[in-house]
Amino acid sequence: MATPHHPSTAVRHSLRKLGGDIKDARRRRGLPAEVVAERAFTSRSTLRRIEAGDNAVGIGIYAAVLQALGLLDRLGDVAAPGQDEVGLSMASQALPMRVRSKRVRAGD
């Protein structure tokens, strides 16, 4: 049995924003909830939960809904190395101050 997960306020806020953005994208496209749910192979009630930002819905279902809306490609870039400002900054700070060429020994 899975351990209950109690997401932080920041996580809940981000999921509510994502859900609202998904709902807005669906409405901008003029797609009824039934059509998007069918294209995502899920139910209308699950789509409603996604649009509300429910953290208990699996990321795979969120991805299926994004695909149904033509937005899936952007999901793959969320943690892309080029988008990771903190990681890039840390990598830059870890660079050596000096780089020296290796010495060749006389016997080699």
C-alpha cells in the first residue's frame, strides 16, 4: 500500500496553476471536456480533477491530457539541463580555476 503523501503548499499551488492552465487551454481550443477525456483515455471526472490540480492524479494521466491538447512536448523540457539555472550555476562554480596540461614522463 502506498504511503500517504501530503504535498507542500508550493506543490499544491503549482498543480492548481497547471490544472487551471490545462482547463484554459482546453477552452481556448473549444474542446468539450468529454472530447479531451476521450482523447486522453480517461474519464470526465478525472479530467475535472486534473483541471482542479488534484495531486492524487498520476503524472501519466496529466501527460495524456497534455498530449490530447497538443502540449506534451513542453512537459519533456521541464527539467531539461538547459533549463536548470541552479544546476548550470553550480556546474560553473565547480569548474577548476586553472587547467594544466599533463606532463609526460621521460620513460613513457
